[in-house]
Amino acid sequence: MIASAAFCTAMFEPISALHYFRILTSDASSIPLLEAAASIAVDAYPTLDVQATLSEVDGLASELAKRCKSGHTDHERLQLALRFFYGEMGFSGNTDNYYDRENSYLHRVLQTRRGIPITLAVLFVELARSVGLQVEGVSFPGHFMVKATLKEGVVVIDPFTGESLDRAELGARAAAFGLRPERLLNPASNQQILIRMLNNLQAIHTQHGDKELIDQVNARLQILQGESIH
């Protein structure tokens, strides 16, 4: 009986944060982005309840669904989603402390309503998709974007402000990299989004000389980059 009890204890031993991340990202074609992105914060917050973060987003999605009952077209639902996220809920870019590592942790962005383009985009995309919109993150160089493909046309949104960008503005931003905007608006895969989030954190931790967090970020990057990124 003692041996059996020990076996049961071992079976129910919690998995490590890194192993959990490895499981979530094992199939690059079906990574649950919100959960994987939320789990990154466990490095700095070891007792974080990731499922509670997901539940909070589910709650926001339920509220957004109520607001979107009056939206009869894609464009109307997109406007309602933007109004809910940036207006009613008060999410915005952290202009006061852009390079604070808290901006890269989804549970903290939910608490403070402040983030950087990529974390705000992850949350907005999740909510917008919950009301049937076709929205995707875009790894635009220097500044992550959101692209909404509507029946009425394509809308590109700056997730830092919630504002849509016209062709002239997109052209100006793309010209800084010597490219046309069409070349820069391909959807980012969930794997690519996680890598970009981790690269941001790696730079922040390096600036602050936090070796333990650097090592944890590098371990996650190694898992994601185990196969070529295209």
C-alpha cells in the first residue's frame, strides 16, 4: 500500500511551468495563443493562476457579445468591439512606461489596462474573434498591428491606440523599412507571436541584468525555435 500511495502522489505531482509551455506549443499549427501567452508570466509570478486569466478574458468576451447584439455587419461589430475594448474597458498603450516588463504579462495588462502593441493585440484579437470577426495579428516591423478582414474590406488597426490606419499612414510606416505595406501585412502565426513576445522580454530582462528571468525566457524560446520558423 505504501508503494501504491507513493505512485499516486507522483502521478498527481504538478508539472513544471516549462513543461506546461512545451505541451501547449508542441504542435505549431494549433497553439492555444491566449493560454500560451498568459503562461509566460509564470516566470515572474510563480503562483499565477493561468486559468483565472483565461476566465477573465472569457468574462470580457461575454460582455462584448452583449454589446454586439446590435451589430448587423462586420464593420459594425468591429466598431463595437473597439469601443468596448478601448473605450468602455479603458485598454490603451502604456505611454508612461513602455519598457516595463509588466506590459508583456497578460494578467497584468488585464489588471492595469495598459500594455504594448503585441499584448493588447493578443487580447483584442481573442475578443474580436469571439464575436465572429476575422482578425489576425501582424508582425509589422517595429510595431505589432491587427488586421481585420471584413466583408466591407480590410481594416488595419494600431493596437496601441485602437485607431485604424489609412493607406497613407501605412505607406509611410512601411517606407521606413524600404517596403510596400502589402509586403508587411501577412498574418503572424501563433508561434511567431510568442517568439516576438519573448524577444521583447529578453531585451527588457537583459537591460535590467535579471539573469534568472533571461534564462527562463531563453528556455521558452528554445522550445519554440526547435523547428524552423517560416
